[in-house]
Amino acid sequence: MEVKKAFRHTLVFLLFAISIHAIVLDFNAKGRVFEGLGALSGGGGTSRLLYDYEEPLRSELLDVLFKPNYGASPHILKVEIGGDAQSTEATEASHMHTRDDENYNRGYEWWLMIEAKKRNPDIKLYGLVWGAPGWIGNGNYWSQDCIDYIIKWIKGAKTVHGLNIDYIGVWNEHGSYNDTWIKQYRKSLDEAGLKSVQIIAPDDAGWGFGNDVLNDKELDQAVHAIGSHYPFASNSFAPQNVQATGKSLWASECWNLGVVNDWRGGQILAQTINGNYIKGNMTATIVWTLIFSWYPNLPFARITSDVAGSGHGLFTAGEPWSGNFTLQPPLFAFAHTSQFTKPKWEYLAADGIGFLPKGGSYVTLTDGNDFSIVVETTGANTEYNLEVQIKNFKAVSSLNLWRTTSTSYFERLSPVSVASNSFTVTLSPDAIYTITTTSGQGRPNQNTNYPSARFPFPYSDNFDKYPENATVKYFADQGGSFAAYQEPSKQNGIFVQFAPLPPIKWRYDSYPMDPVTILGDLNWKDYQISINFQLLTNTGSEYAMAYGRIQGGVDFRSHWIPSGYAVLAYVTGKWEIVKSSNNGANPPTVLASGLGAPLALKQWHSLILSFKGNTIMASLDNKELSGVVDNTFSQGMAGIGCGYHLSLIHI
């Protein structure tokens, strides 16, 4: 009797432990056309350190990003059109520092697009401006100057690199948009022979632009898709009247800024990719960011016991000096859709998409010959038996099944048998699945041959090994635009700040920080920064700066240099030792200052800033300026800077 009682209780437990969810996939019930799953490099400098990895490892990482059916395999690569302006983690170099200047090799986004196309010729390319050089429209972004500037970027991509730009944005998250300008933008693109380049607008939060499109036929025809940011995270989707038009709706920047690339980040990414379509009929999702490859004291990263920290990207590659990188859950959450679908597939309607009753969601996509069901149970606390009946599709005998959990990434499980057009899959809670007729998918393995290491110390660079306009290893610009240059004698390499004017700022609440570029290790304590510099003009404001113990992160809303200490040497002979705090939200505190002889133009001067304990020392042209004592910052990175003028630097 006791045995029977125990058996009865066990049976009751099993009945309640597994939830049954039955659906009918009718392949005649079609939804919208899928336009792709993409990822974003930029906004800003998010791929900066990836560029500095040595070959052949760098190519291995690029394979993880772009090789079809291998790693992330995005259908769309969106990049920042550099504008010499702070755009979150860095500034990115413009192709036109001035009206008469054009160069289509600056920075690393050109390189990234080339490498993406090399691995996947079908990948779509999408460009968007954050900030822009100050000469444009005499500071007015909504000008024909700006349209011409963007058109030159599109044409330069083609003529210099053979890259076709498929999509172009308006102005990232500026907080306002200009319908008249967008219509002129379309007209100018067409007149320039760029009718195939499609506009995504406005690339901002909310859906107010959708109402403008509804009420303006010319505007409707000007744009391909209405692009909104973070709709799933904010639970803000297009109103039904906008959805009902059938206009393409994109999550043109998406994920959740409150997460990093751990399992929780992967869970939310899977929820977001499915949810954007289920709740918002959004046919493309662009994830920010493609890769976490910036210093951990910068925005949307966290300083941890790991050298690279923890950040917001599909995976981490933040130690080019050691080669260390880490493949992480968001990469595989992304791959559960990207590797099993292609643009121009169609979503199924009716039972083909939906939310699971006890947590989770699923979508079904097809090209008529194959189909894939992407399921996430990350919100579930119980197993599901997903019972599926297939209607109006060719007979299949088995399906491939892939799964990712918190401990096992992108694992291929035993095939699922199909009998009489029906099948059942048992789904564990807190997992991501793809059920598919497709094959050929794969996953990269973590390379353990590159142990983590601190940034090399001592560190120096004479800039001799770089071609002109090259990005200099490990430096991350936080204002202005720094690049390598060769002196006319061609005997020595130098480091030059090229931006002559403060930029048109990205957002309404951002500021154009003076040019500064940083590198190094947050644990550096007692050290010396030594630079040689030339100032070429004298309007009374030109200066050079050595900068150290940089501990706080830069914020794009900051007007002043990040937290740390600096010595500034002005062309007038004035000098200052300053302390910046609160990540540059407030003006620096002057710890010491003085006035010497004016600095001779076009001659080399030496500037040194050193730290030992609480003592901060500085010298100019081998003359000691002052020694101050301050205990606010005991360690941090190093940097150099100047004003918005041409400055030559040699270390």
C-alpha cells in the first residue's frame, strides 16, 4: 500500500512538472518579410581594441564575428560614420576633417566592413552619423553640407574599397529630426546615383516619426524603414495605426543597456530578438554592440578582477597585447537566429509566433523550402512539451535541434523525429533552442592559448612603424582625432591631432570634449609620462597636455577631461597642473600654475608628468614646474591631449 501511495504521488508530480503547449504551423499563414539580424560597431569606438590584435589571431576573431554558419554570422553590419566627436566610448575619425580634406582609410570601420564582406559577400552594410566635423553647415547639421558629406562617405566606400552601402541613417539619437531635410536627403541620394541606398529613420527612441510618415506621402516614399531604438527594453512599440501600414519597422539599435555579456545578457538578447517581432512586427534587429572591445573604465563596461572587465557586446576581445578573448552567451543567443535564417525569409503568422504560457517565446521563419523555429524559455520555471503540427509544408522526417544553456553553449542535440507531420520537443527551462530543417551550422571553440595579462609596462611608441593617417596601437581617442603621420623628412613618425574645430556634438546633452587620447592599465600607480610636442599656431589658446592616473570613465555628456591628473603647457608660456573629477562633469581643479616664456612655434618641447605616492611632479623643457601633493587618485591609465588645433607629438 505504501508503494502504491508513493507511485501515485510520483505520477501527480510528473503531470504537473511538464507543461504541454500545442501549436499548428500553417505555412500558408505568412507574416512579414524578415530583413535581418545585425550588429553595430561604433557609437563609439566599440571595436577599437579588436583592430590591435595580432595576426593570425585577429583573423580568427573576425571569423567568429562574420564567417557564415560559424559564430555570430550577422546579416547586417552597421557602423558609425566617424565625425571626430565623442560618441560613447571614443571618438571615431572623420573622412573629412575639413571641407577640403578627404581620406577613406582613417580609423577601423573601413577595415571592419572589408573583413566582413570578405567572409560573407551577402552581408548588408549600414552607416550612421553620431557627431560630425564642426565645419559642416557652419555648425548646422541639418544642411546640404551634411548631406553631401554623407554622400561622399557612401561613394568613398565604393570607389576606394569596393563596398556597396545598403542602408544609411539620419542622425543617431539626437532627440529631434527634420522631415524636410530627410526628403532632401532622399532626393540628393537619387541625384548622386545612389537610388539603391535605403534610408532608415530616425534612429532614435519612440515612434513619433511614424505619424509623420503616415501624414506625408513624400516622406513615406523617402524612407525604407522606421528605425526605433530599444523598443523591447522600453516596451515601446509602434502604434497599431503605424504597424497597419505595412511599412518596414526596425529595431535599429537594440538589446538592453543594463546588461553585460554574461548569461543574463544572453537571456535578454534572446527575448529581445523574438519579442521585437512578436510584439512589434519589427523585421530587423540591430544589436549594440558587435563586440566588447574597449577599455573597462569607459561607459557600458564594468571594472572587474579580469583585465578586460565586463562589457556590452556579443563577446569580449579587450586584451590585444595578450591575445586573450572570451566567447560568451550573447554570441550564441544571437547565433540561434542568425545561423538558421536569412533575409527575405518570412515569419509565419497565427500559431507560428507567440509567447509560451509559463514563460518564454518562439518565432518561426521560412523560405518555403526550409524553416527554423527559435524558442527561448529563459523566463520559464518548468519544462515544456512543445507539440507541433505542420500544415502546408513538404514532408520531412526529422529536424535538427540546437540548444544553449547557462553551462552549455550552442550544442547540437539528437535530431527530432517527425511522424504524420507532427513532432514533440521537450524544452528545458532557462534555455535557447533552434528547431530547423537547415544544416551546416557550427560553433567556434574558445582558444585557450592566450592567457590574460596586464597592459605592458613600461610602454613607449615612437610612431615610426605606422603609415600616414594610421590608427596608433592601443590609444583610444576620447576627443578630437589622433593619427600617425610622417614628418616631411620621412625620418621620424609623429602623432598628430587633426581635428581643427570642435565637432557638431552627437546628442542634445553631450559636449565636445577637448582632444585627448588614452591607453594603459587602471592599476598603474607610480610612473612617468614623457612626451615631445610642437605647437604650430598661436592664437593664445593652444596647449599640449600629459595626463595620468586616469581612473574614471569618460562620459559623452562630459565637457572636461576624465578623472585624473594632467599638466598643460600653453603656447603663451602659462602652465597648469590640474585634477579632474566626477568623470569630467565639472571643470578641473587647478592644483598649481605659473607663467614662463612663450613657447616657440614649430620647435620640439618636452613635457613630463610623474607620480610617486601622493606627490605629482611636472617639468617643461627640462625645467621643473612644481610639485603638488594630492591623494584623490592613486592609480590609473595614461593619456595625452591638446586643444582643437594641429599638434605634433613624439614620445
